[in-house]
Amino acid sequence: MTDTISNLGEIVGSKRLLDSAATAGRVTSFWNPAPMQARALVMPGSADEVSRVLRSCHDAGQAVVTQGGLTNCVCAVEPTREDVVLSTEKMTEIVEIDRVGGTAVVEAGAVLQTLQETLAAEGLYFPLDLGARGSCTIGGNIATNAGGMNVLRYGMMRNLVLGLETVLADGTVVSSLNRMLKNNAGYDTKQLFIGSEGSLGIVTRAVLRLFPQPASRQNAFVAFDSFDHVVRMLSFVQKELAGTLSAFEVMWNDYYHEVTGDGWHRPPLSRDYPFYVVFQAEGSDPVADEARFERVLEEAFEQGMIVDAALPKSESEVRDMWNIREDFEAVLEMQPNYLFDVSLPIRDMETYVEDVYSLLEKRLPGARAFTLGHIADGNLHLFVAPCTDGDHHDVINECVYDPLRPYGGSVSAEHGIGMDKIQWLPHSRSAADIELMRTLKRSLDPKGILNPDRVLPA
């Protein structure tokens, strides 16, 4: 294997290759601050270099773990001592912006927030948005089929990618940088790689779909006395705000109460209500949009759906409201703490959460749980802190995942499977589904070198 590492240095240059000792100067991931352990870390700067790196590793049977912004939540990018890490951090270029066609060609290592800000200066909008925007990369967003806050209106990453350039395990470059919304010329092969968590190929460039920058945005923070009213409100604003509703984020009281405690975020509303929602509409007519938004809120009050509301008066107040939803540092102060990402029908969410809390109380008294989610797309996130000594991860997993089955839910709404959820994949996918996935993996990566021991059960 020493020869393989030497070959990688010849491909990318000595300054873009870190040996096992140097990788220890980096953290493993956002969720794991331990020093990284890997045989080496290589930082290619182009699809050609990625191709040559993978060809060398393929010939040697060397396992490769791909890393972007290290914000992955399911241990999909954490290497072992035997892995070579391929980082896309040197591939950050926004190659092309087509204002007329509404597309951008972007390298895999470009940071989401950098892309958003670059496009905003051009009057354009890339709607994918999530709390890790300042660190996560476009390649990682594609590999996990990221969702985030605006799925309700714009869909997940899968809906925002028109074309991909991908490198297969043997170094073959598959370049299909399609720029058209309509292209039915054969199989849509890019979909194989979106959401595959780097296990079928490494994305190097993407053609992304853009939209005009909204001329207006309206936001509100509202409180509810029941989950039924949350659901009624969602249906109401989807109808009354027509196609302008872009985000509708729910927080259970346990989450809201924790993140607005002493020293954390200022609560815009009383901390005593059972449910809270922050939602946003985007439009093209600031005056008319604001009037309609306020009318909808007034009608919701009159119909008894909401019990309290706060409207931001400045951009800083808007950011403060959304930080309550996005900044969960107060919750993470309780360690260990396990983040879950599930999906199920909206009508079943309240009962499901009650099921989880009841199981936790029976099996792990004293554990604390905090629930929030995108709700409109069926996605909930739960944080669970055992608050007692010992390793209780397996028990907590059972308390969260087993209750999903009666509702036909998924153990992963948007974070993927990685290593963390492999044993739970059969909860959400049939045996035939999983075997088909294995067939794809064997076909595209016959030696199993790309992100091994991830996504698929052994």
C-alpha cells in the first residue's frame, strides 16, 4: 500500500497529500471531534485528478472515503485507519452562471452559503437551505440528497440537479452536464448518484437549477395549543398563500423551551405553549404579499387556529427567529446526545412522538427528548440525551425506530444511512429493494472500495 500512497502524491503533489500522522491534526467530523484516523488524505483539484486517484486505489484494492464539509450526521464520512480519504476541499469553483437558462455549474467542494451569496449578488436564488449552510458542500448535498427548510416549495436536492459529472470507482469519468429541464434521452443516470452517499461514485461537478431572487419575504413565529391546529394551519396557509409558502417548521415545547432558556435565544413568544411554528412565504410583490400574509394571520386568529404570533420588524429579527429553529447548541450541551431524522405521514406525527416518549420513559427513565421538524414534507428530527451513565445508544435507537413501523415511516428522511443506520435499513426498505441496491453497488463498484461498510447491510 506504500506504493499506492506514493502514487497519490505524484498525482496531486506533495502539498495536497497528508500522511497518517498529518491527518490526526484534523477532526473526524462535526459530530466527532476526535483526531481523524486514516492511511492518508488526498485533495484532488479536478475531475481528472479524482479519476487518476480512484484508478490507482481501484488497482490496489484501496478503500476510499469521500469527504466534503464534514457535517454528515450518520457516520458516512468517518474513515478507519485503513482508508484513504478523498477530500473535495480544493474543488470549490463556481464554474458558470447562466442567467437566461437559470443554471449554475458548480464544483463539488463549493460551500452552499458561498454559492447562495454569489447568486444573490446576481439576482438569482438557489433554494436549498439548511443550518449547516456555512460548512456543507454541494457535493455532500448531492450525495445525501439534502432537504432542509425549503423542500415544501422547491423539493429536495434531487429536484434541483439537472446534470452531474461523476467519477466511478475504477476512475471512469461519467460527464453528463445536462442544462435542460427536459431531457428524456435514455436513463436518467445522475439519479443513481444523488443520495448514494458516495458509495457508487464521486460527484465532481453539478449543473444546478436556479430561480429568480424573491422580491419579498414574509415570516411569522406562531404558537398553537394543539397539534391538530398545527395541521389545520399548514393546510390553511398552503391554500391561502398559494405557491408562495416556502417553509413551515414545527417545534415541540421541549425543544423550544430548551433553546430559549437562560443564556440562549430570546423567546419571541411565551414558553408555555405545546407547539410552535416558524414559517415563510416568498413572493414578487412586496406590498401585496405583505398585505396578504397579514390577512392570512388575522384569519387564522379568528378561526382559533393560533393562540399567539410574532412578526419580525427587521432582517436581524428574522434571523433571530430562524436561529431558534436552526441553532440547537443548547440541546447539544447534554452529552451524549443522539440526533434522529425520520419521516412519516403528517397525520401520525403526534401519536408517533408520544409513542417514542412513552418507550423512553419505560426503558430509560430520566432520558430527555427534543422534537422539531420540517413537518410539511413529513420530516421530524429528534434529539435524545440518555442523561445517565453507560452506553444506551442501542436502546434509544429501538425507542425511536421501532414505533415507525406501524406508520410506514422511514428511518432516514434526509440524512442518509451511513454506518449509523445500516442495521435499521430493513425497517424502511424491503429485501428486494436492498438486493437491487446491492446489484447496483456490485455493478458500479465491483471491488467495494467506495465508502465501504456504509449504506448497505453486510
